[in-house]
Amino acid sequence: MKIFVMRHGEAEVMANSDKERRLTSRGRLQASERGYWLKTVIPDFDKVLVSPYRRAVESFEKIDEAYHHQLSSKQEIWEGITPYGSSHLVIDYLSVLANKGVDKVLIVSHLPLVWDIVTELCSKRSPISFYPSTIVGLQWDCEQSAVITEIKYPE
């Protein structure tokens, strides 16, 4: 299974709640750039898991634009990938998806969960710095530790 784990783009600091924080103009540009980069690496995804928090949804929308809105039908908004979600639960779900034949997955989420997912999949502390809009690509076979295949930091 090919898994891409992305932290949302840069978000505003203040909002009525953490869940409602929007992307800044820079964050929208970052997410758009990541979408075009992703499309060169993976022309299509089987499944896209997106946090329900506004900044993650907005990041996904920018990525989906790069894919000419072909990812919308593959999107799943999931409460399990909010900032303090369980990496164990995410990995269990990835195993279920793999068993159903899902081969390419994009996850759009938040710190600290994105770091936790990569660390657990790789079975070691991740050296990745998850700046806003960072993407880490992994190859995982559900039986052994994942291997990091790509890292895309913001420019």
C-alpha cells in the first residue's frame, strides 16, 4: 500500500474554535502546490481520509482542484484523524482498507497525529519535521515496517 500523510496547510491562529480555523492565503497556496506535486507522483488515489477540521477540508479541496475534482468521490471525512486521534486506530483502518484492495491512500490531518502515524508505521521515531503542508510518502505491506519513499516540505 502506498500511503501519503499530509499535514494541512498554514492556518490562521485565531478562530472561534480549533475546529473552525481556516487556511491562510499562504496555506491555500501551499495546499494547491502540494496537490500539483502529488499528481505528478500519484496520478490517482483509491481513498482520501480527511479530518473534519476546516483547515484540513480546505487543504483537501485545494488538492482536489489539482486532480480536476476527481478525488471528491474517494474522500472520507473521518473524526478519527483529528489532532489527537489514535495512530493505532488509523493503522488498523489502513489494514482493513488494504485487505479490501485499496492500494493508494492520502491522509490529510494534523500534528501530532501525522507524526504519530509515520512513527508507528515505520516502527521507529520519525525524523520528519511536519511543517504545515508537509507530505510524507510511505510504502507499507501491512506485515513489516513502512519505508519512507518521499518527503515534500513547504518551500
